[in-house]
Amino acid sequence: MDRETRATAEQHFQAAGAGIRGGGLAPVGVAFIREPCAFSYADFVTGFLLPNLPCVFSSAFTASWGCRRRWVTPAGKPDFEYLLRKYGDVVVPVANCGIQEYNSNPKEHMPLQDYIAYWQEYIQRGGSSPRGCLYLKDWHLCSGVCCSRALHRGSPAEDLEDVFTLPAYFSSDWLNEFSDALGVDDYRFVYAGPRGTWSPFHADIFRSYSWSVNICGRKKWLLFPPGQEEALRDNHGTLPYDVTSSTLMDTHLHPTHLPSSPALEVVQEAGEMLFVPSGWHHQVHNLVRMTPSPSTTTGSTAATWPTCGTSCSRSSRLCSEKLASGRTPCPTGTTTARSS
Ligand SMILES: O=C(O)CCC(=O)C(=O)O
């Protein structure tokens, strides 16, 4: 595309996003927050929550988490033995990434031990299976396991601590407090799967905010600021299932698609925590062999969080960081802009 057309497209998106917090074009890089001790709750609120911008927290923020210590082998791989011992008999939801059902994937349920057997065979076969590409996703570990087991041993809080510690930045969590109080499904999820598993294009429930920590492996996120998804609709007004599909280049099918407005691409390494602001559509790909991750959704009573989502983990391996040159709007000296 020539420069003039690109500028016109950018102006179009800026105008379209003017009324939407965090709307418009994706920033060129995501802010990377290195040091927990130098980054306050107020820094998060003013730098990211209010402007509705994503950021990545370094693995230092999750170093003490139980799942990082117990679910991963010293080699940085999923500790299947531990997971089998602890949760092998728990029934988990499993999606088939190879089959599109509307804008999602069909799901089945199976004991975790069966899923791990599938996964190990998938690895042995070099990354394939006659059963397709199966992804353990949306597992309500906290409400389903921690709390029911807690009836027998320890308190829910103690069992939850065993997996993760709610970061102070996301402690205003009324959505989960509400569901916990009612005793219904919460908005905390675990995802786990081999390379090639992925989550189709979507935005989080109730326009919630969310956060996600990668336990081991590596994940790629494609993030679109609120409003930008409009340009991805097809000629029937339907949002895409897969934003990487070449059909998006078909101008008859996608008359408003502008390749000049790419997604913000973020590669999330092991231990890193991604904040996904409200209304940001996203698509997620697991890039390495194994990717287990717990996640949560939360809400707060503060007016600035009509609902907030907290997705609390994922898994990945270490990869090299690419640091962009710019600084972020964050008021502390601990952030660096990063893009993949
Ligand atoms: O990790 C994934 O596959 C999907 C996570 C996600 O989309 C979310 O937490 O909203």
C-alpha cells in the first residue's frame, strides 16, 4: 500500500476510535514492566488501566507462584507426573482446534489423565495425532478443584495460594467475588496444550479486563484495540474466526479490511503476565511444545472497571526479547516498549 493510502487508513481508524478508550490503531510495541518493587498500583491504573492499554509484566512478578514451581520441570517443560498425581482424575474441557463451530471449536470433556496421555502421544508423533489438535481450555481449576477439595483439606484461600497469588494490580475483582459468593462458575481459567493449539479471535466476556500468566512454553497474542475489529468484519458483518486467514485479503469478502492496520503482536514468555484491556479483541497461539496456563476473570466495583477480567496463567519457554526503542507512558522507569 502507498503512503498516502496508509495515512488515510490511519486517520480513518483514529477517528473511529476517538470515542473509545484505548481505541484506534494498535501501538507499535507493548510496555514491558520489569521490576515489581518499582511499579505501584497507581502506576498501573494511570499508565494502563485508565488509558485501556495492554502491558506485559516480567516473570519476576510471578516467581513465587505455586504453579510455576510445581507444574514445570527444571528443564522448563510441563511436569506431567506432578499434574497427574495432583489432578489426574479431574474432568477437564478439551476443544478441537481443527474444527470450526461458528467462531469457536467444539468441546468434549475427559479426565486430565486422558488429555495428558493424548498430549504425550502427540509429542512422540512429532506434533500430530489422528485425533486432531486438542486444547485443554477454560478449565475452572479454582472453583472446580481448589474449592471442592478445600472442603476436605485446608481452606479455599490456602488451595488457591498453592496455584497462584492474585497480583495487587488485579485485586479489585468483583466479578469473581460475585460468582464465588453465589457458588457458580468463576472466571478463572487454565489453558494447556501442545504447539499448534490456539484460541480463535474473540473479546473477553462482558467487556471484562483480563490478565494471563504463561507458566511454560511461549504464546503469541494478536491484539486489536477496541473498534479495530470493525474493519475485519466480512460482507455479512461477521467477525473472523482466524485473523491470520488469507481470506481476509479477499476484498469482496472483507470490503473494509485494511492490511495497514495490523494487530499488536506480543510474544509472551514463561512466567510473564499480560494485561488485556477491556474490549481488545485477540487471538492466541501456543508456539512451543507445551503450554499449560491458569487464568482468571475478575470484576471491581470501581467505576473505571465496569467489569474486569483476570486470566491468570499460561505457559511458555524462554525466548529472546526484542526491545523497541520507545518508552511507554508509564510514570516509572521500569518499563520498556516491546513488540514481537
Ligand atoms: O490462552 C489462550 O489460548 C486464550 C486465552 C484468552 O483468550 C483469554 O484469556 O482471554
